Amino acid sequence: MSGSPPHKRGGQPGNRNSFKHGFYSHTFTRQEKDNLEQGILGELQDEDKLLNVFIDRVFSSMQHEKMNYERYVIGLRAISLAIGRKAALQRSRKEIYEKLTSIEQAMQELKDIPLEED
């Protein structure tokens, strides 16, 4: 044995297979995948990036489709709700991470670094 802990069932920490091959992976464009694959950022930034993809998609569809008034309002509502979620993420990020001391911040960042295997 190499001394490394046994693998648990399911995806391992840092494993990106679900993103690359998972149920929704075919719905992302190459540009969206490149943007989202830039690594796990932590501090709720990944959720923020995913909301950006959603907002871009809704906005793009509103520009390229002929929409009646009702569908246009639905699109604007979706964008407004997503922007509201982004604002909530920013408030949460501020509440959680700005109150940490530098040692706590370092410990939090260390938790997000995947373990290297020998």
C-alpha cells in the first residue's frame, strides 16, 4: 500500500468528470466550459460565474429571437432574479469571508486545495 487513504465511493475531491461528462455537460458551449473550467475558486465565486452564464444566455436569446411582449417580460424577470441572486451571493461572501482573520482565511484556502497523490 502506498499509505494514501482509500478512495471513498463516488467522485473524489477535485474530480471534474461530472462537469466534463455529466448530465448537463452537453448543454454548455465551448466558451462557457472554458470559462467555468478555470478551477474551483471558492468563496461562492463559482456560483457567481454560473449565474453569469445564465444571464448571458437569456440576454443573448432575447437579442436573437423575435419575442412578444410577454416573453420579453419573462426574460427580463429571469435576468432580474439572477442579478438578485448575484447580489445575495456578494452579501453572503462579505458576511462569511470579511470577518475571517488572516489565519482563518489561510485555513479556509488550504481546505480548497486538492490533495496531491504520489
